[in-house]
Amino acid sequence: MQGASLRHQQPAPGRKPVPRGASRMVAKEPMSVRLPKANFGFLKSLFWPVLLVVLGFGTYEGAQRLLPYADRPITKVAVQGDLSYISQQAVQQRIAPYVASSFFTIDLASMRTELEQMPWIAHAEVRRVWPDQVVIRLEEQLPVARWGDEALLNNQGQAFTPRELANYEHLPQLFGPQRAQQQVMQQYQVLSQMLRPMGFSIARLELRERGSWFLTTGAGSAGPGIELLLGRDHLVEKMRRFIAIYEKTLKEQITNIARIDLRYANGLAVGWREPVAPTTAEPAVAKN
């Protein structure tokens, strides 16, 4: 065997020899790149809540300092609405304790409640008007009928009790259980509308405890008042039956009729007035 010979290769001219066993040199990164960057996201998310708290606190403090200068005593109370049954003087006296407060401290809700407790006031609206005024708008009750002997009913079937009832005796009188005020008012409105074209008006309408209805017409152009016994159910149908028979048969004799019983399924019964005996003049007695 021939011995292996090692050949030493000379570097090519113009090139530097690469040192054996050494790695290639890499350029170092700047210090600003190698250090971790600061995270300001948390501070940004905290900035707006803190700002809002500061602004809110500043606004509150400013309002507290300015409130004594802006909160003025109430100097004017304006009462609006068409008032027929109650005077403005009575309204002013009722709200006098509330008006003694200042513009911002006046209790409008309590004032409204106090006004609506007055018998003739159905609804009240109260509002402030800068800088020292309160405006009150009132809606009065509209009396439509009497409820029993001690109260009146409005058009919604709600009872209210004014001090004086003597001036409302011309209104129809409605009776019934206390829980049935709206029901009686609704029936009154329906039946009154049906009877009006015939010249009748309702003087009295009563719902009794067992559910039976009794109606009395008022004296007028159609004649003297008559009583209608309507029973428990189907009041509108019974009234239509009465109207039809009245136009055909009863109209000419209405002055002699005292009551009409409509509690039958297919007809009615007539109760006649007792004839009035003619009055004779008493003979004169001669005295000595």
C-alpha cells in the first residue's frame, strides 16, 4: 500500500484564509431593541374612568356652590284650566304649605296628590318654570249623575263627594252596589242613548243586589214617568222590544201607563195607572 499523503492547499490569491474552529461573526442588536417595551394599554384604559370621576366630582362641587344662588323662593303660582266648580282661591289655599319651599326643593309629586284629593279635581299637572314659578293645570270633574243620596258620578263612573249636593238634584239618580259604579254608569249611557230619540230621559236607574235592573223615566214631552222592569240579562234586547211595541201600540196610551214589565222572553206586561176620581167642590154651608 502506498502511504496516503496530505496535500496542503494554498489559499487562492486575493482571499483571506478562514480561521479554523471559529464561527461567523454576527452584528449585535441595539439596546433599545433588546429591552422589553413598556405596555401603556392599562394606563389608557384607566384614563377615561378617572377623567369621568374627576369631572363628575367637579360638577357636583360646582353645583353645590352655585345652588344657593340659583335656588330662589317661589314667587308666582299660575293656575290653568276651565274652573266652574272650584275657585283659584281654594286652590291657592290648599297648596300654600308647598309653595313656601324654594324652586328646587318644592315637592311637586306631593302637591299634585294634595290637589287631586280635592273633590272637584279629577286630574292635576304641576311643573316648574324657571326661575321662580310653578304652573298648575287642573281638570275638573264632570258630574253626570247622582250616586245614591250622598255622591256624584263623573263620566267615567267614578264617585266623588262635594260638600253641597242640593244644586244637583236635576241629575239622574243611580243606585247599585259600591263595586258596580262603572257598570251602572255604562248601562245608564247605553239605555239613555236608546230612549232619547223617543223623548224619554232616565230619572232613576237601579241595580239591586241580586242583579235585577229597574229604570224610571223622567216626565217630559213623551208623558209622565213610567217604570221599566228589565230583569237581569239582555237589557239592550229588551229595550229594543219595548221601543218596537211602544211605537206600534203603547204610544197613544202612554199617559195611562204606570209600569212595563220586560222580564218576559217574548213580550211584556203593562201596568195601568189608576184613574183619578174627579174632585167635586164641597157645598158651601151657611152660617148664622
